[in-house]
Amino acid sequence: MQCPGQDSRYWSGEAVFESKCPHCGQAVEFFKDDSQRTCRSCGRKLLNPKMDFGCASYCPYAEQCLGSLPPELAIAKGGLFKNKVAASMRSYFGSDSRRIRHAEAVAEQAEIIGRQEPGGDLLVIIACGCLHDIGIKEAERKFKSSLPRYQHSEGPPVARELLTALKAQPELIDEVCDIIGHHHSPRETETVNFKVLYDADLIVNMAEEHQEKPLSQQQLDKMISLMLTQAGAKQARAALQKLVR
């Protein structure tokens, strides 16, 4: 089934239009369903300025629908997905600003580490960062406790519901839910994605704990020794050395 926005049966008189090439000023003709065109004058590839690529930010069939994604869209795809997951997390936590700040901080640290540690999937890593503590509300409602074991049991169903609403790929949803379901407790063998989240959460927890309480060099060195990734250890030292007194 073709996306209605790309189906010529629904087109109006503006289905074909011209846009000036920003590089040489030559007029470039676009059809409404063109994701990109090549300027005949300078040879540069141009994105269709009237096409809404929003659905392509999360749709697993984007490349089939739009053709080979332009580099600009491929880069934006991850950013748009990150923003959607973060917005969903903020909406779920509502007025709980402390939990929102924590989730955003972990997602930020996870992205920094994930970009340096080979073998990870940034979309999974960022989604885990935003949603790793998403089970806290249900844990506190059901058990009057935020202990890890309750977060682990209550987090995955909430994360699955939020990610499904965002039309995330099933494989991504399954992995994010698996990681959230034991994110405080590493197994004997873990994925890079889990390790990155674990290190990011540890960094943020340590930073929050020692904002007002002095952190010794010995404590920092011990914490760094617990990191599961080399990039995490490097980022921990960079982020927390300023707290050492």
C-alpha cells in the first residue's frame, strides 16, 4: 500500500514546482514525491523543500518509500527519534522534574559514550537512556517502593507502550525493554548497548550524589574501575574529576 502523501491520485496543481539551487541559483524542477533531485547546473543533490520527512524519522520502511535516504535525512533520523522518545518520557513523568532531569542526563551521557564505544546502536542506547527508569511510577504506585527489582518488572511494559506509540521497530523495542528490565544488574554476558547505559547511569548517579558531598580521588578511581566500557571510564573521569575535593 502506497503512502497517501506520495500517491499521485491525491496530488493538487502544486505537484510539480521549481526551487532555486542554493549553491548556484539554477531552477530545479521537483515532483511532489521526489525526495531529492540533482541540479543539472552544478551537480549538487538537493532535498525536496516541500516534502515532510517526519514519518521517515521513525518508519522502518522509509528507504523503500522514499528511495535511498539523503545524507541529511539519515543524520536527522536519529535526532528526530531521540526528540520523540524524550518528549514521550517527559509527558509520562509529568511534573516530576527530578526524574525528567535524571533521565535526560543519563541519555546525554549514554549518547556521548555510545558515540565513542564501538559496536553500539545509538538509537537503542538513547532510547534506553531516556526510558531506563520509566518503571518507577508504577513501582511506587503498586509497591510503594522504587527498589531496582520493582523498576525492572514495571519498566518494560511502560517502555513498550511508549515506543509502540512512536512506531519504533519491534527489534528496537524488544532490546530496549530487555535492557530496562535488568539495567541495574549486569548479566555475565552483556551487549555494548547495555554496558553503555549502565556506565552512563553510574556516572549520573555519582554526579547527583556528590553535588554537595565531597568526592575523593579514591572514590572516583573505584567507581571508574566498575565501568563496563573503556569509553565509559574515560567519560566518567572527564565528567566527575571536577567534583573531586
